[in-house]
Amino acid sequence: MEKLHNIVRQLKATPWIAQAIASLDRYMKKRQERRALTVSHPFWVIVQKEISDHVLSWRFNVLLFLILLTCFGSLYTSITNLVEETREASDADDPFFFLKLFTLSDGSLPPFHVFIGFLGPLLGIGLGFDAINSEQNSGTLSRIMAQPIHRDYLINAKFIAALLVIGVMFFALGFLVMGFGMFIIGIPPTVEEFLRIVCFLLLSVLYVAFWLNLSVFLSIRFRQAATSALTAIAVWLFFTVFYQIIANLVARALMPSLAVSPQQIVSYQQFIVNLMRIVPSQLYTDATTTLLVPSVRSLGPLTMEQAYGAIPSPLPLGQSLLLVWPQLTGLIAATVVCFALSYVSFMRKEIRSR
């Protein structure tokens, strides 16, 4: 043993070995310090607490069960129709055949992306309508603000935590649908199809983030959670149901006669399309339809001069993204505006102990 200790001492006395050991010790100390700072940072502590609250709540589990049930129902109908269509050579040779898992339906149930567009806002509202007022009513908000942490940590952590939960859930659902599709129909997605599905999932997370920010803003403005929840649901119902009725009434009132020129008819159609694009759900529908159906080449009215000479082939992913760039910009702007309103309202909010 003494000989072994002597050999170890001699090796440690070697200059390059001593330098390597010293650098390794410094690296391990820095790593431990970074890990301690990461764990003890108040922002990430609040984020972890909010994520655990969301995942363990009955409200999130009920919404997750509804989304899973509806998505598996739409997946069953799309796979059933795909199995029948694989017998046809024209459909089997389709370069974007795998994307039909998210868009195909026989009329009994809507496709996958329609369910996400309908139930996604409810998920965002459910995770954010009591983000602040529940803390205020229970008396924990004043206790948190009494701690030596920045005020904006709380509002940012609540948004980041809910967004992480939504993102993980949507990507898990999307990859689950792809896995079941590959297992049943035996056709893997191409690289472009996979990228289109990833873009669709990112767009879905962005769309739900808008409703999440809106519900968080209402939870700051109203003291009662029931009031903020009813207001958020009322806004969602207005944009989903009543706004289309109002747009149809405006379209009938402004409908031109048959004697007008084609340019006036095109401008009228463009006005109606722009009127519908005020609604976030319409922006999401246009963007998802373009991403999941590459044969869509335009989202507005086309003249004969524009349609003449067009090659009837699907668009590549880059062209589809350029086509839906206005919709993406609109959703991003609406989400940022709602978050800015929530941030400013919370920073200026007077917080008192009960």
C-alpha cells in the first residue's frame, strides 16, 4: 500500500497531471455553483411550482382527457379512410399522403387540426383564468411579493409554466398521432411532411398562447375567478360563433350587383376575407390549412390573369410559410399585445395583504 501511495504522490507531482487535476477541480466547482444557482433561482422555482400545480390539477386533467378523446376519435376516422384510400394508386403515390392523418375526415368527426382549433382556446383559458386572482383571494400573492424577488418573476413564471405544459402536451399528441399512423398504415413521413407537422404544432402552441395571455390579463383585471372565466369564454364564443354571423350580415348588406365589374367583385371578396381575418381562429385555420394541405396555393380571391399559367402542383414548405406569413405575424402580434397588457397591468397593480 505504501508503494501505491508513493506512486500516486509521484503522479500528482507531475506538472501536467497536477494541472489536469486542478482544472478538473475548478470545472466541478463551477458546475456545482451553476447547479446551485439554477436550482435556487426564484424564477425557476416559481416555474416548477406552477408546472406541478397545472399537472396535478383536476381542471387540466379533465381538459387533457377531452382533447385525447377527441383526437383519438379523429385519428380513428382518418386512419380508417386512409386504409381504404391506399388501395387506389393515385392516393398511394401522393407525396404528402401522411399529412392526411391530420386533415382527412369522413364527415362523422372533424379532423385533428379542427379539434385543436376548437378545444385549444378552452385549454388556454382553463390554465390562465385564475392565475393571479386566485393567489390574491387566498392571500398568497402578498406573501410572495413580500419575499426578496422581482415582481415580474411571478407573471413571467406563470406564463412560461403554462406555455411549457401546453407545448409538451401538443407535441406529445402530435408525435403520438404520427406513431399510430406509421404503425397502422405502414408509411413513414418524409422530411418535409415531418417539418410541416412540427410547424403545425408550433402554430397550435402559439394560438393557445394568445388565449392564455388573454385569460391571464382578465385574471389581473377581475378579482373573482368566475368573472374572469366567464369573460374569457364570452370573448371566445363571440369570435367563434357571433362574429361569423355579423360578418355574414355585413357581406349581405354590401353585396354588389351582377352588373359591376370583375375588379369590384374581387375587391368585395378581398374585403370580406380581410374582415374574417380579424378573428384569431380564422388566422389559425388559414395557416394550418396551408401547412397541412400543400395543394393550397392562395388564401384569397384570384383573378383569371393570376390563375392563368399556374402549375397545379403542391407548394414546397418555404412557399407555404411565405403564404401564411401574414397569419403568423397577426397571431404573434396579438399574443405579444395580450402579454404586454398583462405585464403592465400586473406591474401597476396594488397588492395588499388581507
